Amino acid sequence: MFPSASNVAGGADRVFLFIVALSAAVLVAITAVMIVFVVRYARRRRPVAEQIEGNRWLEVAWTAIPTVLFLAMFYYGWVVWKEGRGGPADAPVVTVTAKQFAWAFTYPGGKTTPALVLPLGRPVKLEVKSLDVVHGFFVPAFRVKVDAVPGRTNYTWVTPTALGVYDIECTVICGPTHSYMLSKAHVVPPGLYDAWAATPSKEPPGEGGVAAPKPPPPADPVARGKALAELKGCTGCHSDDGSALVGPTFKGLWGKRETLESGKTVLVDEPYVIRSIRTPSADIVKGYPDAMAVDPLTDAELQDVIAWLKTLR
């Protein structure tokens, strides 16, 4: 059983156990009746079959009782589900953005991080959206699961109730490397969260009651480019070691001539890389899907990424 770490987790567990217990009771009851009928109406006891015309009260009972049981399961689940759909109007909003194959979390101040950070005991509204295909935002410890649908914003409220670091998963098969679409939810003390939120740091808060300071940007543009590619989720679709993923590998890409779906060939140089990042659908490499989402980069960030790509020989 996953740990219980939110205001709705306990209710979700109770609903699950209620349905399991009810299903087990029905299974036992049906099995018992079946055994009774097998024994009572065995051929050796009743060699001549009897025609049973029906019993109105029996038919009403076996229709009404399952209906009541199913409505009880629905109502109990609906009551718990409502807890995740309502929250205080002034709760801070964290935007959860899904794309192949990474998560991004944007906070009220505009900070965006690859891992989710939440304050203990405070309600937070999560607005979930997708930049490309359908994804499933799921935090098992919170018992929270929300679909991320292109062109639509879904939402839920959650109040973390236990400190810790919890898994975030995608529950919808969204592409070849769907299984790598993982992240973490860091639940920290409110004071630590406030201190972290006031800094530009994108790293989860450190331990010891002090927000982890933002490390100075690497002086080397190659290091900045690699860190940026990891932060933006580029390495989730493009490997840097030659292995096959959703998109072409970055290794040996710079200076290579690529064949496009249109049949043309292009040289992988600075104009091509910039065009491919800013307008991903402009030049689709043959054999790969048009699956890259637009994630704007500044001119300086583009130069850092290009500097890194040049080193991947």
C-alpha cells in the first residue's frame, strides 16, 4: 500500500476497502447459493427436472439489491471525489504541464521546475494541461489522478499531510518512452516552502530548514546547454549517447546531413537547429514522428544548447 500523504488519500483508501469488502461479500454469497443449488438439485436427488415459472419477489430482490449496492459504491466514491474538486478560492495555483516525456510545474511567481514542491498542510490547486498528447498526472501517495488533455485545462485540489518525497507518474501510454515520464513531489514545511518560493532556485528546498540556494549558472556555455536540455525535457526524446528514442539522437548530429520526410536533405547547422526548436514541424526528419512541442528558448539559451550539441561527436 502506498503511503497516505494528502487530505483525500484516507478517503480514497476507505472507498477502495469498502468496494473490496462488498465485492468479497457478494462473491461469498453467490458462491454459497451456487453450492446449495448444486447439492439440492443434483440429478441423484431430483432425477426428473422441474419447470420453474418464476418468482416475482425473488426477481425484484435480485434486481433491487445489486442496484442498491452499486449506488452505495458510487455515492461513497463521489463524496470522496468531491473533496478533490473543491477548495478555497484563494488557494495558490500550480500549473502542471505535460509534454513528451517530462513534467513542468509553474508556481504563482512564474517559477517553473521539473519537480513539484508543495507546502505541508496548505491547500493547493493543481491546473493540469498538455502540450501534445493525452497524459495522466498521477501521484500515488496523494491518491490524485488527473488527465492532461491537449487544449483543455483540468484541475484538482490537494492538501499535503505528510512530509516527504513522492513519485509522480504518467498513467497514459503517451509514446515510446512513456515509462520514463517520471518526476517527484516534494512536501516541505510551510516556512521552508515560503523561503524557497522567494528565491529563483529551481531545485527543491534543501534540508535543515533553509531553502537550497540557486547554484550559480555554469560559466561554460556547454554545461549550461546540457542543463537546459535536461530541464526542458529534450533528453527525454533525444539521447546523447546514440541510443534510439522518439527523436534523432544528439550524438554526432552536429554537421550531419539529415533526410527529411519531404525527401530533401539538410545540414544540421545553427540555422537548422534554431528553426527546429522554434518551429518543430518545419523540418521533420524521415522516420520520426512530428511529436515535438514548442517550448520557447531565448537567443542566449539557444546558443548554449548549440554549444553543447557541437561537443556530442
